[in-house]
Amino acid sequence: MPAERLTSAVRTGIRHATYNRNLRATLARALAFYPFACAYWALLPLIARAQMVQGPELYGILLGALGAGAIAGSFALGWLKAKLGPDRTVALGTLATALALFLFGMAHHPAIAILACLVAGASWTVVLTNLYVSAQVALPDWVRGRGLAIFLTIVFGAMTAGSALWGEVAGLEGLPIAHFAAAAGALLAIPLTWGWKLQTGADLDLTPSMHWRAPVVTQKIENNDGPVLVTIAYQIDDKDRAAFLAALNELGYERKRDGAFAWGVFENTASTGRYVETFLIESWLELMHSYERVTKADRMLEEHIRGFLTAAPQINHLVASERRRRSRKGRARETARAPAKAA
């Protein structure tokens, strides 16, 4: 199939990240950590120069201690994850970061600052590794690069904004206050984001299932034609209404995650138990790509929904006629100009 266009690929990646709830949980936990943890990275030169009245030698030692702590954290990572799981490991890393920030605020002797750097480096590695793995396992192969790019954009964007904030606070209130405030923010973020669980995508089979049948067409459709309206009519027993709609709402996230927009479910007022699911896709090419994106986990959900049905679903694909009419006129003009150019 033709490759995705750049702008469409970017929109699809952002849309996927928006509606991929496993990735969204990882992004929420990242936003709960990096704006506060970045405080010591931004203020470390000032700690060495202003708070301890030292020079570049101490600053270099502190950076080395951060690196040594990061190495130590990498050795402890496997044991921590096995004992605590990813959520508690990240919470422990955040607690350790808050401790390091408190030590930085109290540091008026190099030994305390070096200890803070060792703790900060270890916790940074522990948290970053768990979040990065959580982002990876939440993404199928076709969008993994875009999803990880969004994850890193969130991380570095949060660090950029946080560094500017803590620099401003340090300038107004002093270095200790900036570190203590960052530590308090990191601690407060733990309970506020505890509901966002990490690495839940590891239990899902995100390999392509390729189980959707190709749509039936009676005429040639160009890749640019669209948008495409997809309608799926369902007939169920009315006693299953609540469970069916809950499952269909779950499917709606997957539709929107893989490129659909304007998704909705409509209930027939003339007969009970009849529902129509509708959604739009940008173009016929995007529709074809969506057939490659459906996963085995999606297929299991669809089979669960089919268990409620009393008849086979009726699927229709409709292409916007006005767009196709203009597209055909443009191709006709190009064909008419071709002999003149050749002459």
C-alpha cells in the first residue's frame, strides 16, 4: 500500500496517543514526575556556585555522582520491578527524587550534595526505564515510533517548562525554597496520578490480526477520495443493552485510536435492540490502513460484542460524493491537457 502522507501520519499518531488509554496513563505519570525532578538538573550549577560557594570542580563531581547513581539504579532495576511491580517502583523512585530534592535544598556541604546526586541519579534511571517500557508495550508496531516520539516530547517539554519555573522560583525565593517546593510537588503527584496504571499494555496482543474483510466496491475509488463514512448496524436482545453499549464504547476508543473521528452510536426509535455505529475516516487510503492496524486484542473485543448479536452486523462504506466529483473533474482536466503538452 502507498505510504501515509506526512501531515496525515502526524495527525494519526497524535490521535492514537490521545485515545490509547495505556499510553495516556504513561504520559500522565511522566507529567507527574519530570516537571518536579528537573529542578535539580536546572539548579545544580547554582548549588555548586552559590549555595556551597564552590567552582566547576565540584559541579563536575556532582555530575559524576549523578552518573554513578544512575548506574547503581540500573543494577537495582530488575530486582525492584520483580518485588514491587512497575507502579510501586515508579512511586518509590518519585519518593527518592523528593528526598534528593530535600537534600539539595539542605546542602551546604559537598558530602550532602554528593549523596543527593547519588539518590537522584538512581531514582531517575528507575523511573525513566519503567515509563519508557510502559510506553513501548502500549504501542503496536505500526505507530511505535510516533508514540515514543510523543512520549519523549512530553518528557522534554515538561523538563523545559519545569526548569524555567524552578529557575524563576529560585530567583525570587532562593534555592532551598525552589527545591523544597519541587519535592512537595513530586510527593503530591503520587496519589493524584495513582489511578493511571503502568505497563497494562503488556497483557495485550497487539500483533495485526488482518481479520477484516475488504470492503465491496463497484467502481474504482482513488486513495484521496473521502472522507469515508462507515456504518455498522447491530441487532441485539434488549436485555443485553447495558453490557452491549459498554463493550461498544470500549470499541469506540479503538476506532478513534486507529484513525476514526466523529464516532457515535445511534439507537433506532422504531424497533428495540437495533443500533447503528458510525464513524468517519479521512480518506479511502486511511481506511485501507486501518485494516492493517486492527490487532488480535481488538478481535477479541469484537468477538465479545458479536456474542450479544441476534443477527450478523450490516457494514456499509460510503464515500463523500462531492469530494469524488471534484476529484474526477480534476483528473479529467489533466487528461485533456495531456495531448496539448505532447504536441
